[in-house]
Amino acid sequence: MIDVIKGLYEVALERKGTKQEGSYTCYLFEQGLDKILKKCGEECSEVIIAAKNGKNEDTANEICDLLYHLIVMMVESGISMDEVEEILEQRRQKIGNLKKFHVSDHES
């Protein structure tokens, strides 16, 4: 999956540098960060609704839409895949480092 996401990132990076007629990605870059962030918010809401409705195919499609718009936002903001991958790797290494749940005494 990481290779696919990196590939999408490279396409978005290319579209930011070289305008292509009819490209939705180029349109987003032309509209700017506010439009890109608006689309991220919309797609996030659509993921939530699809998940709530319990249709995995719809949820997976909405997740893909959200990931795509997040990638466009990353490119627009100058956030590299390496930065995100490094943070994810740090978090992956923390797996098993569980926090303890607070236990309250309901008897007192």
C-alpha cells in the first residue's frame, strides 16, 4: 500500500509543477489550500457516514478519496512522504507500549 500512496504522491507533486488541462489535481492546486482543506473535511465526513452505514465497499472508496485529498494537501503544504513515513514508523515501534487504564473505585 505504501508504494501506491507514494506513487499518488509523486503524481500530485508532478501535477503541482506541471499544469495539465482537465486534471482535477491541478484544479485543486489552482484553487489553493482552503479548497483542498474543504475537500479533506468533506471526504472525512463521507468516510464516517459510510462506516456508520456498514457498507465496506463504500467505506473503502471514501477512504481512498480522503487519502487522495490528504496527499494533495501534503504536496500543497510541502510535507514529504518521508516525513510522514518516519512518524508512522516511530508510532509503529511503540506498539505494545500500552497505557494503563484508570481504574476508579465505585464503592466509595
